[in-house]
Amino acid sequence: MKKLLTLLFLSVPALTGTAFAQSDYQADSVFIRKIFSNALSEGKSYEWLRYLTQQIGGRLSGSEGAAKAVTYTKSVMEAEHFDQVTLQNVMVPHWVRGAKEKARIVNGKQKIEVPIAALGGSIATPKGGITANVIEVKSFQQLRELGADKVKGKIVFFNRPMDATKINTFEAYAGAVEQRGSGASEAGKLGAVGAIVRSMTTRLDDFPHTGSLRYASGAPIIPAAAISTNAAELLSKTLKANPETQLYFEQNCETLPDVPSHNVIGELKGQRNPALYIVVGGHLDSWDFAQGAHDDGSGCVQSIEALRILKALNYTPNNTIRAVMFMNEENGVKGGIAYADSAKAKKETHIAAIESDRGGFTPLGFGIVGTSAQKAGIMRWRKLFSAFGIHELGPGGGGVDIGPLAPQGTVLLGLVPDSQRYFDYHHAANDKFEAVSKRELDLGAAAMAAMIYMIDKYGVE
Amino acid sequence: MKKLLTLLFLSVPALTGTAFAQSDYQADSVFIRKIFSNALSEGKSYEWLRYLTQQIGGRLSGSEGAAKAVTYTKSVMEAEHFDQVTLQNVMVPHWVRGAKEKARIVNGKQKIEVPIAALGGSIATPKGGITANVIEVKSFQQLRELGADKVKGKIVFFNRPMDATKINTFEAYAGAVEQRGSGASEAGKLGAVGAIVRSMTTRLDDFPHTGSLRYASGAPIIPAAAISTNAAELLSKTLKANPETQLYFEQNCETLPDVPSHNVIGELKGQRNPALYIVVGGHLDSWDFAQGAHDDGSGCVQSIEALRILKALNYTPNNTIRAVMFMNEENGVKGGIAYADSAKAKKETHIAAIESDRGGFTPLGFGIVGTSAQKAGIMRWRKLFSAFGIHELGPGGGGVDIGPLAPQGTVLLGLVPDSQRYFDYHHAANDKFEAVSKRELDLGAAAMAAMIYMIDKYGVE
């Protein structure tokens, strides 16, 4: 306790004194302005994203696209003459979708094709698919109350929409995504033969939005797929009119043995404390049938761009600054875990890690994971950031890939962009390059470069 | 002075006391939450916008589209059972584009077609078009320094880009748009035969972005067109390589006699002060070759939606609340002027007017035009709004259509959405329904409904 108090007493004057002397505020303000101007007038992230999405495309762990993305982002960071660019080995899951899924609502003689996509990690249906009666539920509780008698032999249709009235769409996602993550096992436990999950979006459209499921240990393993929201509405309506409505679906996905892959790490060497690290990153993998523009090509190119900007402005970092392209966020987080394990093993002290994985939209803030003093210290920089529209510095989530660094005492920061459009594209085929605005992307990269600069200059204690 | 001081002393306690007693804050907070929830779960503005943009399309003053838009929005407000829906007569300019423009860069034997669009209000070229040498300038000063000797008989190419480093894109627009508004006359004064203006966008793309010009009184009248930014880059590059490069362009536009049109006004009658008015509006006209989704179909449907929400929540207005679809913002503001003139003639006291004409993007604030006390009063509501991401209540622009109400002492408020994407679409053919996000549109409507509610309840003094 004594030590903690001493630290607190030391740290508070350090923050107010060092970080907020008027002269520094002005100097920081000028430098951050330069960061934003550079990003907006000479930014390269948009063209990198164009290549990553349009030339490479889907990048699911273990795929050819993922391998190409490793090579490409390495080459980009080398071309930018970062001090060092390395590949970090990581074994990743290798799930493949196989032939495109098929699904039909079978209402008596009427058969209507509907768009579905197998959930990541799902097993295939038996050859010829599954045709079964459908039971629609809005919650796991409702499912359990129905019980095995009413569920056995059927396809469970999880149809609770994301709550559109939440202002932050990630809250709405958090309130619905258990259906995708655990629905198959919950249904399997009661004897269901398949699970169909309403896509995680507040839009009504024809895109199935995939994403990972997790089979619960010991529960029967049944195939599961996401269905587009329009088709979910149709299925629900059809079931109301005819409870004997059946669904046919067939999918051919498969989990192959793990394969070697890589995190890609570029760095600018610290001139004062080369063994202290500040990391900025996104995840390089994406779902297979999407270009992964917002999720998370944006975060990757923004992270490289943040370093490019600092270098272009001739900033001399005190600490070593790394851009990390994490592999396998979508279905395993093996890259994030491998990175944190390696940092621990090599005794690389990570001061802070910043992640962009909420889309390449207008940045509005950062969510901070750290001690109260660390959060308060960073929140005192609010005025510097709010000049650029970045109002929301406060407690929040960091990021899935940087999460494994938390036990090492690393402060985590998640870039918080405007959330309104994210789930229009998330894990769906329309998450394309065209859905990204150059200015929004540039601003996010600048926001992260500015945060790196402040942390590099003043620390987080 | 004494009177002013008395007013100030009276008004400050009134604002703090009435508006911010803890119980009211809570009640207001709850009601505003209901407004946002209603918009996000039962919002109708997106479907109205779909019709306005996809079924009606371009709505330039005097066009068939504009007439259809009058009929349509009137029918929408009637279907919503507003207390009264009326058409207000207004004479509007009638400029027509005629046959599609043509343009070619002529570099020796090489001829390259480039996309242009006549500026609104421009004259046609002579039949067969104009082919002339081109002189590129970045500013009016540079043009004047060149002088008549170097300009006479040429096409002046205004190629100063919007400054991409401005965080607020409207600032960047303000810094460049004189080229479009006054470039033709500035060039004409020096004997130029035509003016070509780089499109007002920070993007590099193939869309010409049109907009109005104003011929200066007494200056020679020459034809003028916007050229896409990609073509502007190409023309500039070609001129550098070969200063004798010529441009050919041909356009067939024409100003016909003024025609009758309408503002469309729907209202909810005030129960306490029916003769006091709060107005919310957007402009119904758009450029001819665009669907006018962000500019300003969004503002129109959001205004109707704001009234729909208040009605749906059974809110009893103290003052009469009007949604106004202003006609002719783009090339004359005749609707805004007619509305204000009528208000004055009928002695309708307008407390406040709110306009949405900066696109259907995520709302971030309101810009206020009023006395210091009025601004301060509204700014004290910041906490209520910031819960919904609306951080920026402060001095700012109101709106072009509501501007004419200012001399009547009306407080003006302009909805301030995120500005990053606005000029990607502004006055260009890609300003389509698909460019609008339902959630963003809904949030803007809710923000305006919440502002109406607060003003209706507490006034602005």
C-alpha cells in the first residue's frame, strides 16, 4: 500500500506538471495538428486498404488470402523503411467453408431460397443437408422452458434482433451475440439437429453475417448458420402462418488441422528506452467471403499509417513503437496470445497497446483499460483531442488482440469510432473497400498517432 | 442598457431555475430517451427518403421532380395526421441543363473525354461548343496578376482544391467555393471565353459536382462548368507537359422564366401559445442529376419525422410546431425568403427555427445563431444531449432557408452532423439513397425532435 501511495503521489504532479504546463500544451497541440494534417493530405492508408481488400480480399486464418496479407503488410512496412519488420510465428485454426451453403424455407409445396452462411467453427450438415421443423425462440430461457420435448429433432431458430434503440451499436451487439456464440450448443443440449441464427445487424437486408460459434464442452455438436435479417423476418412470418413450416439447409464447412501463420510486426526504435514498447495494431485476418474492409483491414492500415506519420514528421520516439498486424482475431485470437506470450518471455515491457477494430469510421474517442490513475492521466488530454472531434476519452474496452497484454500491466486503449454503421457491414459480404471513407480512415490513423505521441512523451503513470 | 441588464438578470435565474431543477433534468432525460428510442425502432424517415430519392429523384426548382416532391411530402404529412398541411406559393427560378454536357482535353492529336457539369445558372456555350487554350489558376489574385493579356480568349481553369487538412469539411468548402460562385465573372472580366472549376470535394473521383454560380452585375457573362477532380488533375498535368493544351466543352443549359412552386408546411398546433411557432425544416429541391439524398432529402424527411415522433409520444406542444419543406435553396432561396416574408406579414412570432441541411450523417451538435443569452441558455442543455453523442452545442451557422427569419429575432439552429463524407456526395450524381445510413438518419431526426421539445418546454430566453 505504501508503495502504491508513493506512486500516486509521484505520478499526480508528474501528470499535471509535465503534461500540462502551458508551453507543452501548445507544443503538443501544434504537433498533433501536424499529425492530422499529414494524415489528411499525405495519408497512404486508403491505398493500402484498397490493395488489401480488392487485390487480396478475404483473409481467414490459414487461407491463401491470410498468407498474402502477411507478405503484403510486411512489404508495406519495409517500403516505409521502418527500423525493423519481422514475422512472428503463430499456429492458427484452419476452418474452411467449402461449397456455398444452401437453404430453403419449405412451406407445404412452396420453397423459398434464403441466404445463409455457416458460422465459423461450425460442422457441416450431413450430405444432402438437414430438413426439419423449425422452432423460433428469442432467448435461451425461452428455449429451456420449451424443453427437449419440443426441441428434439428440430432446427432452433434464434431470432432475437439486436436492440436498435441502443445509441452505441456495440451494446446492441453484446445483447444479442450469445445466440451466435452459444446458440448451437444450447439447442444441441435439447436434441436440436441444427441452429439458425438471425444475423447480427440492425439493418433489414439480404446479407448473412457470419461469425464464430463456440461448442460447449460436452454438448452435442450440431451445425449452425446465420440467416439474413430479411430472411429471418420471412421465416418468422411463415412460421406464424404455418407452424409446420420446415427449413432445409446444407453446408460443407470443415475444421482442418492447425497451420502455421504469422503476426507481422514493424517498429520504430526508441531512442531513450528501446526496451519499452508502445504497440498499435489491428487484426489481419477477416472472414472468408468478405473483403474485411472495416473488419479489420482498416485497423491494420491505420496502425501502419500511425507509424508512417510519426516518421514523416521526424518524430524521435523515446520508446520503441510497434505496428502489429495480429493474425486470427476472428476465430481463436492466437496471434494476440502469441504476441503477449512472446513479450513476456522476452521481458519486453509494454507501456501501452492501442487497437483499432471497430471499423474505419470517424474517430470519436478512446476506451481505456488501466488503473484509475492511468485513466485519469489520459483523460486529462481530452482538450488536446477534442479539437479534432475526439471527445470520448474514458473507461472502455481495449481490443481483443491486445487483451492478452493486460496481465503484464499494459494500459490498453481501443479506438472508438462512430459505431452507427459498423454492424451494417460486420462479417458480411458488403464489408468492402467502397464502404470505407478515406477521410474517416485517415482521421482514425491520426487519432492513434496522436495518442502514441502523447504516451511516448509523457508515459501513462 | 438598463433594460438589457434587467433582461439578463431575469433570464439567468429563469434558465437555471426552470430548465435545470434536478427533477426536470430527469424528466427531460427520460423523454429525450423516448424520442431516440422511437426514432430508432419505429422511424419512418428512411422509407420516405427511399421514395423521395428513388421514385422521384432530382428535384431542381421548376422541374417535374420538384412538383412531385411537393405532392409527395404533403401526402406524407397528411397521412401522419398533422393538424394542418398547407402549400405556400413561391415563384422560383427555372434553370434547365438541357442535353448532357461534353468536354474533351485536346492535347495535340490526343483527345480525352472528361466529365463536366454546367454550373447552375450558367449560360450555354455557343452551338458546337467552345474550344480554347486553357489557363490554370489557384486564386483570383493569381488570375488578376496574369491580367487580360494572358486571359483573353482563353478558358480559365480554377483548380484550387478544398483544403483536406481542415477537420470540418465545411471550412474547406468555404475556402474554395468562391471559385464556383464567382469564378466565371472574375474570368469574364478579363476576357475569358469560359470557366472550368475543379469540383468541390476532397475526394479524387469522376463525378462533376455542380452548384450555383452568380454572375456579377456588369461583368461579361461566360459559360462555366465543374470538372471532376480526377479530370482536373489530368488537365493540370497535361497543361504542365504542354501549355498549348486546349479544352473543348459544350453545354446546353438555359434559364427559363420563373415558375410557380411551393413550400410545404405541416404543423402540430400549440395548445398554450398557438400563435408562437417553432419551425424545423430542410429543402425539398435538389440538383437535377442527383437523387438529392443527403442534400437535402435527408433534412426534409428528418423534419417530418421529428413531428411524427413528438406526436407518436403524445407530446402536447405549447407552441405551434411546423415542419417546412423549403423550395429552391439551391439556386435562389426563394422558399426561405417567402416563408419569412409570410411570417412577418401574418405576424407569426417564430421563437426558433431548426434546419438540417448538412447531410443525413451521425448528429454531433447544433450551431446556434442568436443572442449571447440565447446561446448560453441552449448550451446549458449540453449534458442532456451528450448522452446521445451530441456534444457540440455552440455558436455556428443556422441554415440557408431559415436565415431570412433572423431579422425577426428568431433563434436559428443548424443540425451539425459528422461532416467527413458530405462533400463526397454534395451536388454529385452519387448523392443517392444508398449513401444514407438509416441509423444516422434516424438519430438526426431524433436530435431535432429533442431540441424542439426543449425549446417548446423552456423557450429560448
